Amino acid sequence: MEAAVAKAWSHVRANLRRSAGQRLFDQWLKPVVLIEGSNAEVVRLGLPSAFMTQWVKNHYAERLLLEFRGQIPAVRNVSIETLAEEPARVLSTASAPVAADSAPVAAATASPAERPQFDMRFTFDRFVIDATNRVACNAAKTMAEPGAPRFSPLYLHAGTGQGKTHLMHAIGHAFLEANPEATAIYVTAERFMFEFVQALRNKDTHAFKARLRSVDLLMIDDLQFIGGKDATQQEFFHTVNEFMSSGKRLVIAADRAPQALEGFEPRLAGRLASGLVADIKPAELELRRAIVGRKLLDMPAVTMPHEVMDLLAARITTNVRELEGALNRLVAYAQLNGEVITIDFATNVLGEVLRSAQRRITIDEIQRAVSAHFEVKQIDLISERRAVAIARPRQIAMYLAKRLTTRSLPEIGRKFGNRDHSTVIHAVKRIEELRGKDVEIDTAVRTLMRTLEG
């Protein structure tokens, strides 16, 4: 059966090359190889690094499964694996000629940390900017400039899928382009913790510390995951101090502000806040629409009506990552089935995605949640009372109504005691300002949003 799978793989690769374009194919899909042991039900594909494996999983897992099923209907699963983690043999070129232009298996021994493989899609020119992310983007560009850094660390915080990782990879691209001899490491906090624990077990913490602290640019993503890990935090604290004292570049990303991190030592939170802290707010409708348009620039063969682009932007509001996933799925289904993308086709293909994103949050729900959180009466939120203990929760409720519902400003005002739409505008702007400098307000808003969107 290996021969049949190898033949199917040949067709799949050819299809991917045509649909993805040469540059994207060469960067991410060309290194994929067929692993020995693949059969009519389970196809095993391998890549030379964990980073590349994760990228292909995120962007092409469903597409690969559909492609293989088009060749062999019995295929149940396509397993995407990292060759470095398992000494699996690649099918020989005799039985699988498709592997002839693949990356050599020996490349799997290269450490992603030692040879940063920044995502080619995540560059500054592909980052769509508006008021919600302009400060963070400008700070990231400044961090990548040659010469002594103007600040360090740069601390980026935002919810899942809002662009933190994109900016970190963009910094890596720009910094190494401007400084070809420089060194850089991008690692998640979980990986940092794993490598540190391994170093402790192997009694080789000196090598671990030396490798991290010797680079010119260190970027650590998803910092919130080491909350409560005292030993890891202590090592991380010393690493931060080392970078700050030596004037090196340090970039940190997390899902909340430094002071709002749970299970972190105050001294570490204080250190992280001593550089430049920049947040990225959730993308509004206009930005989501612009992001869809920018993504389509990388798909020149795809024709998508404006009404379909508007549908994606209006209905998929959770985060940019899910928006991109829906776009990729729609394009893949259209290409695999030879269909023209129309509003009806998009609705059929993305039906489940659109329905799950369509849960309508009402202003009444928001008022109940806010009154419960701040322990005030719901009727107070629509009253004329102006005490701060009432006015601030009222402003937060208006802000959430603007963010989480499709109600117009006048409609929101009417729901809050027949207030004018200008009052709602003032409340929204005020809460946006406070979220940038008041940790308690920002935490309360995030908590309420999780509760309401839950």
C-alpha cells in the first residue's frame, strides 16, 4: 500500500504547489516528507523542525486530509510529525519520488532556537495597522532598529489571536535583516520552562543560561503559562536582569498586563513593567475587513466578492487567528471542489463556524453581568446616579455593549436610561483610556468579556 500512498502524495504535492504559490510552497510545504508506515487509513508526514510542524498543522492540516481523501477515500487521518522527535525513516525516492525535492532529513537536527525560523507571513508589511494596535506595532519596529535599543524589555499584551506573535516574528525578521551577524531566539514560555527543567535534571543549567543570555535578541511568548512556577520564574527573572543590565533586546508577550499576571512574583512583574508596555486591543470590524483584504493579496489566484469578505469580517469576531482560519478553509474548499466563491457557497462551507460565532449577546445580559461583578443593582446602571461606584460600572457596561453587540450608539444609549449617543461615545473612549493604565479596570473588562462570550 505504500506505493499507492506515495502516488497519492505525488498528486497532493502537485496540487499544493499550484494553489499555495511557489514562495509559500518552497518555504513551508516543500520540506514535508512522507514517512514510512503510512497506509490507506493513516498517512504520516514529517518536517525537520517543531516550529515548521506546528505551522503546517495550523494552516494545512484540514487541507492535507481533504487532498488525501480525494486520492484515497479510505484515509482517516493525516499525522503531521517532527522528524527530530522520532527517528522515523522517510520513504526512499524509489518508492516515493515526491520526496526527491524535500529538505534533507539531516536538517531535523538543527535546533529551532539556534536557527530561528521566523514565519515568512509574519512581517511588518503584512501587519494591518489601526488605532487598536498602532502603538504596539511602532514599538516593535523600534525594537528591530539597528543600534542600541531605545527601551528593553518590550512587553506586548493582548488576548489570543490578536497579533502578538505576528509582531514578534516581524521583529525577528527585521532585526536579523538589519544585523546579519546577530543572533536571536524566539521561544514560548512553556518551552523555556521545559528546557530549564531538562537542564536541571541533566545538571547542565550553565549551558542553558549561557545559550539564552549570549544572543542579541531574546523573545519569549505566552509568558502567562509560567505563573506559579517559582523555580522557572526565578531563572526568568535573572535572565531579564541580565538582558537589561547588558543593554540587549528582550521582547515578552502575554495575554495580560504585567501587574495582572496571576501567580507571578511582584518583583518580576515590576521588572517587566519597567520597559515599554504596549497592548493590542481586539480588532474592530473595519480592521477585520482590512485584514481579510490583506490576506487575499497573498492569494492572487483567488477571487472573492466584497460581500463574502464583509461576511467573514462581520461574523467572525473572536480573534484574527480564527478569521484567518475561516478564510483559509473557504479558499481550500473552493479550490478542491472547483467552485466559485459566492455568498451562498461561503455560508454552506462555513455554516458551523458562522453559527458558533453568531451567539448574540444582549445588552440586558451585559447589564446583569456587570451589576453582579461590581455588586451594584442593575437598575442603578440605567439610573441618573453619578457616584463613581455606579458611573464606572455603567461606563464599562456601555463599552461592552459597543464591543459585543451590533446595537447602534443611540440604541445603546436608550438601553441605559435614554442617554444620548454622545454619552456612550464618551464612556467607550474613557474605558479604552483606563484599560491602558488601570490594571483593575482592564482585568474587570477581560473577566466580563470571558464570562459573556463564554
